[in-house]
Amino acid sequence: MTRKRVLTAWIAKIYVFCSIILFAATSCNNRMPAYDELNQDAVLNPDYTSVTIPPNIAPLNFRINEIADEYLVRFHNSAGIGFIVHSKDGRVRIPIKKWRSLLSASVSKEFYMDIIVRRSEQWQRFNPVTNFVAPDSIDRYLVYRLIDPEFETWNVMGIYQRNLENYRETPLLLNRVSDGNCINCHTFCRNSSETMMFHMRSEHAGTVIYRDDKLFKINTKTDSTIAPGMYPAWHPSGNYIAFTTNRIVQSYHAIPGRTVEVYDTLSDIVIYDVNRNIITSCRTLSDPEHLETFPTWSPDGSYLYYCCADKHFIRRPDYESFMDTHSRIRYDLLRIAFNKENCTFGDVDTVLKVSDQVCSVSFPRISPDGRYILFCKSEHGNLTIWHPESDLYLLDLLTGIVTRPEINSNKSESFHTWSSTGRWIVFSSRRDDGLLYTRPYFAYFDTSGQTHKPFVLPQKSTELYSKIMKSFNLPELVTSRIELNPRKFAGIIKAQAVNAKYQSF
């Protein structure tokens, strides 16, 4: 190599080194280049603008969907604490340590994002983005099922837990360790990682329960029940689980926006006594003239709330079409008194009647303080994930007022749960894709009963939601890591399920 080539190579290395040093200095010193104002909003994906976030959430990485040669984003608060992220392709990956420092210094305050782009030799700034850090942390873990979007097959599925303070996702159960069967309806007692259950269908069918550091498997189908239990709800004591036992019909058709319709022809609610391995029911919850489903308990355990529909239409001979038949199924919200000492039921109250308004209630969930019920409302039926008109509504049990929170979109909003403190809500939404893919969104619920603009679960890769071919199903918040994994589940999954006994009263 000639002396000229050696010199050229060294000059190139020095140039690269100086560029790195210059960028590092710019980032560390929080300096921005001179710029012109664009007076317009930048398009971000996901839309992390004007959102309220918990102080312990992972960095909200995003992509700037604007054409430019170079991108700079300055994150800062009013106290001057902040940092700069540089990007050549619009993908903004936020350093987790700097992010945590910013959020820690911004609790109950706003923080800002200055988005600046270089086009040719000119830097331009979009309108600043203002976000808010809530005073309340969110439960550390989110548990969900990843499944094919139409739910028609389950050749590859799993239940996962995600640490919300970073991006670590670990499997709890993969159906490849259970000979490819369906696994569903995972749920927890009062957001606790130490008390959970889930169902298995097809081969190795049964219900797996984890409680008191023990795993066991039961068969909830008895000679006196319609089918195995589903749609479970833990009693706050952890001693009982309410199940729906039902006969389900699924229809696949070509109606735009309604490719799948799921409804019950028979449906009862039963109670499983975890300690005694006994399933019980009562006349009210197994009325042959009604469809009872989606049980949920009051926080003190003294009431069981559920959805109920009149099923007389099923026997009507004059319906004109299938759509006419199931469009008549409309559920109201009821509750029945419960005595946890002897597992008996009392009087029934109608909490919310909407069936006479051409509406239907599903997925009721009560806030931990017992004051609010969050539920889905749609035109008919109960499995609202397939209903684009489904929205979330809030019933204030103290005032009786029903409101539609400002967290809905023009697409389906469905399954939802509260955080352990009641300050956060996670719900399933199809607002991004519109038709197939469900994503988990979080919304802050403040002490005055107001909801704030929701944000989607943050991911390390800004491209994940456009590439992953799975739906995030049944998001549940839990307070700590679940110390289970597919290997620990493997033995109990293939074990023979213990048959539950039936006791009527």
C-alpha cells in the first residue's frame, strides 16, 4: 500500500471518529442544531403523543413517519433534565437508563419531545409533543396469549408474561409442550402471580390451577353440567372460581367487518370450590329460560355480577336468517348475593338493563375499590372482539351514571382488566389493524374517575407490530413475575385430570 493510500485511510478513520465524538457530545450536552419551525405535527408510529404514562413503563420507542435525511429527538422536562436521541432512518430507540432518569424526575409532571429533522442542509422542528407521567405506577407484568388472528387454528400459540419495565417477554406455556392443544382463559386472583388458572382443550383437556405453590389439574365437566367450565373468575378469597358452562356456536361468513360470529345456545354459571373439589350451582344461575355468562366478583366477594339474556328467541320458528337469529341475543347486567361461608346464593338485582335499547353488555369488570364497572357494549351478542361497534363503557355504582370514556376508537374494543390499584386499565383494541390483529392498550384512570388517552404496549423494535402475525389475546396485569415456565407445566399438563364432583342446592 502506498503512503498516499495509508494517509487517505487514516483521514477516513479520523473523520468517522470525530463524527462519533461530535454526536456523543451533542447528545450528552443536550444541544440542538439551529432549526426552522415547521408549525405542524410529526406523524409518529405508534402514536405516543399527548399520552399519560406510568413512571415505571419501558421506553416508548417509535418511528417518525416523515421523510428526511436525519432525525433528532430531544426528551426533556421543565427542570432541564433530558437527553437527545439521534436516528438516520426515523426509528427512535430510547436508552433505558436515561429514560428512567427522565421519568423519575417527571412524576406528576409533563415531559416534552422536540422532533427535529434535516432535509438537505436545513434542520426543521415539528410542533413539540407533550406527555404526562402519572403519580401511580402500573403492575409490573402483563400476561397475554399470542394466537393466530382469526382463532381458527392453534397449531402455534402460547401464554407469555411481559415485564412492563423493560422489554423482556418470557413464555409461561407453549402448546408445543402439550402436543399442540388449545390453551386459553388464563386468569388471576386479585392480580396475584401466585394464584392463577387456565384451560386446555382437545388433547389433555382440563383446567390447570396454580395456588399455594402447587399445580393441579381438574375436569370441570360433570354429568350435571353442559360442558367444561370457561370464562373463569376468581373469588377474592381464592377459595372459589365462577365458571360459565355453555354450548357455543361459531359461524364464519362474508359480512364485511363481521367475518366471525360466536354465540351461545345454552349457558349456565357454576361455582367451583377449590378446597373441596366440588362444583355447585343454583336455580337462578342455571335457569333454562336464560343465558348466564361472564361472571365477575365484587372486591369484597359478597356479590357475583354476570351477564344474562333471554333465550326464548332460539325456539322462534319465524326468523328469516341466521343473522336475524343471533342479532336478537342481548345481555343485561345482573348481580346475585353470595355467602362465602357456605357457598350459597341470595337475591338477584338488575344492575343495568340495555336489551330494550338494542344493546348488549359483556365483560363486566369491577374496579378494586368496588365503585366502578367497566364493560363492553355492542349491538348484540357477548363475544365483542368480533364486533367493530363494541366500545368500553363505565358504570359508576355510587351514582348510577353510565359514561363512554374517551379511550374508544371506531374499531372493536374488547377484553379489559384493572390494575391492582385501580389506577390503570389494560384493554384489547383493533384500532390499528381494524379487522384482525388485537393489541393491548393502557389507559390511566385518575382519582376523579377520568380516563386519559391510551397508549399501546411499548416494544423494543419499532417494527414489531407491523411484522408480528399474532394477536395479543386476554391481557391481564399481575403485580410480580410468575415463577413458572413451560418445563414446570409439562408434567401436570399430560396428567389425568381429577374429576370434580357436582352438588346442587
